[in-house]
Amino acid sequence: MQIHENFTGGNIRVKSINGDVVELENQLRDTTTEWFYWAFCVEDAGGKSLTFRMQPDRLGYFGPAVSHDLKEWHWLGEVDGDSFTYSFAEGENKVYFAHNMLYHPDRFLTFAHRVGLEVKTLCESKRGRETPCVTFGDGEKQVILTARHHACESTGSYVLEGVLERLMEKPIPGIKVFCVPFVDYDGVVDGDQGKNRAPHDQNRDYLWEEEAIYPEVAAIRSFARENGCNYAFDFHAPWHKGNENDTVFIVHSDAAREEKFRRFSKLLVSAMTPEAMQFYGKTDYPSGTGWNIPGAQFARNMGRIPGNDVAFTLETAYFGTPENTVGQDKLVALGRAFAEALRAYVG
């Protein structure tokens, strides 16, 4: 039997194996604060029943996300405190477990090919990888879409896919789209937390008064300077769980634009479809509240570009609630609804 992290998005450390009980811990790597992301693979355990013990507060409401191919994910179900048990069928010799439903970069490439999007290279990452981006549309106004400023926040990738899918199916007249689907591409591939990196993470690298330390952010900033940024939307996942973190919510990036955020929120509520992860607009986070203070974030500083109408972050829960549970197709449907709200907002 092998328990390892040797795959895209892997993050685990095996502390001990005693009989059928496996003690595990996640790796923070260069994250400076306590964080919760983990993902591991179990091979050659067919016929065994194993209990996996995690650190406190590492499991969601519905247990781990489970996959056999890193493509299709489902929730295992309720857990026993900080542990879960999995009974491997005979011949079930490769199973992936993760904190949340992972979004593999290969899924984006497959999606882009299906809808006819040419994937280009934004820049070379710090670790020597070609960071992907896409552009499409024609018009006077520029939309910038981003996700994975924090590597582990995969729900944002599913939502972004839905946005792009709908905008390709039904372009908004007069709108050009520039999209960076994995801003922290290295972190996504390597399985980093990505949040609160030292000395700061990718979403704290946008102050125009300072030079960017990440190549991807430098390239996004350069594009925005040269091409303008009328609308900017960044797709994230929030804290692990609890309170507004169990919902979908808009983070207001500028106290002076509260009315614009409220208008978009109402349009998104109106655009909801039954198959989507639901957005209710009741937990949106006003600027200057709690942790939402001015700083070097993408949305706040894209909003400072002359001609920008609106810029904000959409946070989408890792797990949701029993009546509004996260699922891959539901997240993509939320993205399609977001595109329709943008259409109504622009129109």
C-alpha cells in the first residue's frame, strides 16, 4: 500500500500507520498561517478498510472529496470528528482524497478546446512553467477575469469555467475578455496552500506604487495598464467553513461603489437557475468590515484604474450547506448565471 502526494495538487505528510489507522497532516510549506488544504492518493489498498485521522478542523461537513481519476469528484459523506473511514473494494487500487473538489489544469485545457478557446502563455512562472491565459471578444470595453490567486481555492475555477462557457456561447456586444485561470499556477500544480505566502501571496501583490514580485501578477498588471480594465472579477473560495464561508458572496472592494455592488448582487440573484449553486446575496461583505480592509488585492487595485466601472471578488464555499451543497456541475452553472448577471449589468 502507498499513500502519497505525487500528483497535480498533492499535499500530505504521513505521520504514522498503525494497523488500519493512518495518521496524516497537511503541509503548510511557505504559508505563514495555519491553513487547511490537503490532498492525497492511496494505491494498492484494495480490500482494506482504513481510518484516516487528520489534524483538527481539516474535514468539511460532507467528509473528503473522493475521486478515481482527478476528474470526477463526490463527497464521501459525514465524518467522525477529525477522522474518516474508507472501505476499498477488491481491485479498487487507486483512490484520491482531498479537502475539496480539485480542479485539474487539464480540465481547463479540455474545456478550452471544446469551446474553441486558444490557450496562450501569459508568462513563465517562478518555477519555470508556462502560465496559461485566454483572450476573446471584440469591443471597446475590457473585462479581466482571474482565479486561483490562492492555489487551493478550486471552487473559483469551476465558477470561472461556467462564466467563460456562457460568454463564448453568447458574447456580450462590445466586450473583450482577458482571463488568467490559474494566477498561482505553480501552487496549483504543486499542491500548495497559496494563501498567506511569505512575504505575501499573489493576491497581495497589486499595489501600483510597488513592483510585483510574482511574474503572473506583473503580466496581469501590464495588460491592464496597456488595455484598460472596465470590469474585473476574481474568483475565490473563502475560509474553511462556518458562517458566510458556507455561502457564495461578493466582497465589496470599494466603499464608494457600494451601490454598484448591490446592483450586481441583485442581478446575480435574478440570474440563478435551479441547477446552480445558489447565490442569495444575503452574506455579501461590505468594504471596511472585518477582514475586508483596503490593501494590495487584485480587485481593489484594478478598481483604481481610470475607466473601471466595477471590480470585486466572488467567494464560493468549499462545501456549502445540506440544502445548497457544492458540486462540480452546480459550480459551473453558477458561473453561467454570473455571466448572465454581467450581461444585464453591462446592458
